[in-house]
Amino acid sequence: MSSIFYAGIDTGGTYTDAAIIHPGERRVVASAKALTTKGNLGVGVAAALSRALEQAKGQARPADLG
């Protein structure tokens, strides 16, 4: 059974930040930035989240996000 992780996203003026959090251990597993894409915020959100998942190095997968 895999753990459930949370993803936190902050879209700012220049950068979009993403963090992957293990709620049970109360720790940040990984975090990353991407440029904010004002015409379509989803592009920057997806890029930041993808980078954070890469940094998680297998600790968290997309299917583990809840």
C-alpha cells in the first residue's frame, strides 16, 4: 500500500511553485519552480508539479497524490 501525498501549488507573478508533502510525516518531500504562464496557468502548474515529482525520486508518484 502506498502513501498518500499532498501537492501544494502557488501561482505567482513570475514563478509557480509546487511542493509535494507527506502529511503523516509532516515534511516536504520535494519542491520546484516553473515560470508562471499567465495566458494559461495550467501550463505552469503542470510544469512545476512535474518537476517536483521528478525531484521526489520515486518517493511520490502522480497516482499517490490525493
